[in-house]
Amino acid sequence: VMTFADKGYQGAPGSVRTPFKRRRFRPKLSRRQKAVNRAHAKIRARGERAIATLKTWKILVKLRCCPRRATAIVQAILVLHRVEADRYAG
């Protein structure tokens, strides 16, 4: 499973993807690196919003089942939430 993490996880093993980090005394990031960071931020933003939604509804606190089933339930809830949000937005 590919995981998109923030800059604090640089060097993490496995399939953890982190944005490019500018270090002190090094040249600025290239345009390509900045574009990759923007795309990375867009992907992470969706996940952050989804977790924030679940936290405000307190769904994860009340959920008592196996992780596999919890994943399916959470995915279904977020799809329904997205459909409802799109209905009111458009």
C-alpha cells in the first residue's frame, strides 16, 4: 500500500512517499520538484479531510469490529458523504 506522508517521515522504509524537502545551504527546489510537492499535497489533503470528517462524526470512537470490516464501512461512509456534498455544491 502506497502511503503519502509529510516531510517528517523522510527516509521511512517501504512505500512511504514524502515531498521534496529543501535543506539549509542548498539551492531552491526545481520547478519539477515543486510540481511534485503540489501534487503530493493535493493527494494528502483528500486524506486529511476524510479523517477530519470521521473525527467530527466520532465514527471511529464508536466502531467496534475487525479492521477489514471497519475499512469497508469507513470507505462507504466517505463515498456517501462525498455524494451528498457534491449534491449540495452543484
